[in-house]
Amino acid sequence: MTETDIVVLREGTEGLSMESYADALRERLPDRTVTLARTPKQERELVVDARVVTGITIDEDLLDRADRLELFACTFAGTDHVPMDALADHGVAVTNAGGIHAPGIAEQAIGNMLVFARRLHEGWRRKQSAEWRHFQSGEFTDSTVTIIGLGSIGQAVAQRLQGFEVETIGIRYTPSKGGPTDEVAGFDSDAIHDALSRSEYVVVACPLNDLTRGLIGNAEFATMPTDAVLVNAARGGIVDTDALVSALRSNKIRGAALDVTDPEPLPSDHPLWGLENCLITPHTGGHTPKHWDRLADIVAGNLGRLDEGAELENQVLAAESN
């Protein structure tokens, strides 16, 4: 069996072909062996002699025989579905696809804020009835935008807001690190409420974990100005859905733009669908035609870092010797 540098597993993601991913890796690594495993049989045969395996997840049963395996490169940003304990037991490092979706998510978040600022959704509604009747719009300029989470997505939002003449507040776990926003605060309740009380727009861009689950609920909506708009670009569970429905129905806030919901998918009879001040997209913010190119850049670069014994980009689990 020929030793393989990288094996690409067969299961695709987001409607994207794994053949395209393998091709992108080959373009970056012309002197390396990159093989696409098209069947379960090929996966069983190829993983045994692979140095790097990349895909959505990896079967634990393959690890006992994969003596050369140094790295599993997950094609998702999240790795909760990956057998991390088994990989750790076998001394295999793990990286993720964190950051490759950030530009698209940031663009969509800013687009949603501009929609509410200029009331473009009202224009779209009037177009449906061929109604030429003026309406009042606001301005995004001089607004205050709070970005909850300053990881790759939050930073991408802040970067793209720089030309809009808005004030920005960033919320992060370690505010002492600073950030690309005008102000940086922590995740303690008082700091969050202070930021919310001054914000026309609130962008949720943090991970879902024990700290952030239900982070935005009745108390937070009560603190927000009545002209505030919530943009959730992260995970549905960070926002209390019942509290959001109540806030939108009673005009406690001006509106919401949701790319994620709780539950997800959102049932067809859910009240959020019927609220004109709630914009919903079906978790499409991260979709990008550059998905494989950006991920291939990371994985190809990490193969060279393995050679050098250097720290891996997007590493979420370090390799340890058995």
C-alpha cells in the first residue's frame, strides 16, 4: 500500500463536492499525495497509511490501525461530533475549519443591520403589491453596535464596520486582551446590560456553551432601547426564543434578523415566521463559494507545520505521544 500524505473522506458538506476539496489540496501540494476515498472500503484501506485525514468526522474503529496518522482536519468549525477522546488516546492532533465562514457571516450581519436602518424590508413588501408610496428611513451612521463575541466572526464584523461611522462595543471572555472595537467589556451581567442599554444594534457572534446559553432573554430585552435590532449570527440557543417572540410582539425592540433559531429548523407553524419585524434566513450566513479554498489553505499549511514540528493553525487538540 502506498503511503498517503492526506486522505479526504467521502462525505461532503453544504452541498459541496469533496472532489473539489481534494483538487484544492492537490493544487497547493503538488509534490504530496492527496487521495479521495470514495467508498467505505477505500476509507478503511487508505486511512491505515495516511498521515493526515480530513472530513466531517472519523470512525473510531479506523484509529487502531492508523499508525501513521498525525492529524485529523475537521471540515466543520464545531468538533462536538468528532471522537476527540479516541483521537487523543491515539496521539492524533485535531484542527477545525474555524474562521473560513467569517467573511460571509459578517457580510450578512451587516447587510441585515442596513436593511433595518434603511427599512429595505418595507420596500420589498410594498413592491409585492406594486405600491409606490414613500416611507421614512433611518441612518446607520452614528449608531452604536454591540458585538457579543470577538472571535473570527466578531472580528470580521468589527473590521467591516470601520467605514460606517458607528461606535462599536465588543464583549469577550477576557476584555483585558482588547480588540478591534471602540470599547471592550466582559461577559459579566452588569457589563453586558450596560452595553445593551446603549446599542441600536446587537450582533450575537459567540459560541454556544454553558455561559452563553439563554444569554439574551427577558431581562436583556428589557434593557435594550425600543429601537434596538438583534442580529443572531451564532447559534439559536444563545437567545431565549420565547422571550424574543414576546419582545418583538410587544415592540420592546424594533426587530430581529436571525440566521439561526432555537429550535432549528424552525417549524413552519412557529410564531416567528408571522412577525414582520423578524427577518429569517435558514442558517445560510456561512455559505461561501470559497469554502474549500480557505480550508485547503489551512490544511496544506498544517502539513508543512507537521514537518517542522510547529504549532498548527486552528488546532483544537494537540497531539501527544503515547
